Amino acid sequence: MVLVLIMAAALWGVGYLMDVPVRARWLMIGLLYVAVLIVQIAFPADHPLRAATGGTKEVWLGLGVIAGLIWGYRLLLGKLHARARPAVGHPLPQGGFRPAELERYARHIVLREIGGPGQKRLKEARVLVVGAGGLGSPALLYLAAAGVGTIGVVDDDVVSASNLQRQVIHTDARIDMPKVFSAEEAMRALNPFVEVHPYHRRLSDADAAELFADCDLILDGSDNFATRFMVNRMAVAAGKPLIAAAITQWEGQISLYHPAAGAPCFACIFPEAPADGLAPSCAEAGVIGALPGVVGAMMAVEAIKEITGAGQSLRGRMLFYDALYGENRQITLKRRPDCPVCGG
């Protein structure tokens, strides 16, 4: 068998030196394989040529099956790429993909639940993320990596050294830079094919009304109840789905709120802010650094599902994650008819 492998390597090397096309080189190696297989099947067991090629016919047949499966997989992957690739000589259609994008998003495109149509919906989507901190950092990175076409980010804070333990979108070199511009720099470096709109400001009702009207989905990673209530109120008014999450110490929670689709809004579940001391901030109570990474990534997953229609969303459900004990649990959420935000 070693002799055959040496011959195959020699054929490939000679073909490379002579600039023979890759397909022709594989053809020569295929012919060598067929010749060896014929020797193993047709020649007597004690024939010198059969002994020189080594192995048995079962071994060579097994290698052939493995090579065939690999070839079939590559052929199928090529056909999937070809389906999404625009025809040669024609302009790129609106919403189409450049060859570099097809390669970048290949692992999405081969997913049955996303495919080319789902990736196209991601490319055409407009998502707004409120907060570029612990939850916003991983959510923004994964939305950009996934190919969400237009990503807006709102935050009025600047990067500080204490953020870097968990806010992975920022770097030490960008301390004192506004978080939205730091996030923009990171997202553009990760994926130059997405459009990023940074808004360095504290979100107000007027801003929210304008920004929410121009997006398909809102992600709320803010760290205070005043902002969460305002974001929920304006999302309900705009009729847009809202993915909201929160973390503290070792625990996180996430849900998708969308009264226009029959799900409750945030105020149905949290009608008023908790009393002082019952929900301390991360600065007061502390937080394990990787927790916002886990929950923020969940926000990105739910956003991708909501945009592409894949799987079952968290609409009408709340997921709790306990990092300290490695546990997940869920509860069902229902709308309140008397909710002052979405009731009636």
C-alpha cells in the first residue's frame, strides 16, 4: 500500500510541476486506484504484483467508498453554492450575494432551516440593539458575523477599564471611546459586508419612535428598568418584536415580546420596577464575566430565528439560565388584558 501512496503522491507532484489542472490530477490518481483494484480482484492471492500493491480488495474498496462519500459531499456543497450564486455575465441582483459572502455564510446556507432564502432575509434585515455593554457586545458581534445587513446600536456611555471583564466587543486600546463607535469598529473589522449605524446618545421617546419605525427587530440589552419600560412601550407602539434580556451575578433571563403577534409585552410580565435593593445593578452585585456572553449570544440566536423563521422562538416563553449550577428552566408567559401598554 505504501508503494501505491508514493505513486499517487508522485503523480500529484509531477502534475503540480507541469501545471496540470487539479481535476486532471485527480483523474490520474483515480485511474491508479482502478488499476490497483483490478489487480487485487483479478490476480491470484500469491501474485507478486498483488503483494506489491499491498492490502486486500476489501481495504481498497473501503477506501473507494470513503473517497466517494467525500466527493459526493463536496459536489452537493458546490451545487448549493451554485444555487445562490448569480449567473456569470449578469449583474448582481438586489439582495444577492458576492462570492466572498457565499463563502463567509456557507455554514448558514447548508443549514436546512436557514438556507439561501434565510440568509437573504438576514442580509435584508434591519436590527436595532439598545446598549453596547455586556449583553449588547456578544449580540452585536454575532449579528454582524451572521450577515444581518443593517445593524443600529444606541448607547450614550464610553468604554472604561471595568467594562473589559465582560464587554468583549471593546478593547483596552479603545478605553474612553464612545461604546457605539468602538462597537462599530469591531463589527466592521469582523464583517465588512454589513452596514452599521452608531447612535451615541441616551435613547429618548422621540429617538425611539424614529429608530424603531426604521427597523424590523429590536434587541434590548439595557441595564436599568426605566430604559426597559420605555423601549417596550415604544416597541409596542411601533408593532415591532422585542428581544429583551437581563443578567445579574450568575443568572440571566431572556424572552421575545410581541403583542402584535399574540405574545405579551414586557410590561405584562413586569408591570412596575422592583423596589430598591431587589434588583441591584452589576456594579453593585457583581456579575461573572462570561454570563453576558452566554445570554447575549442567546439574544443573537433568537434574532436570527425571528428573522429567518427557523425553529420555535421564545415568543410567549421566558428562558432562565443559572450559570452557577448549569441549569436552564422555562416558564410560559401570557398577556394581561389590563396591561397599560398593550392591553385592550
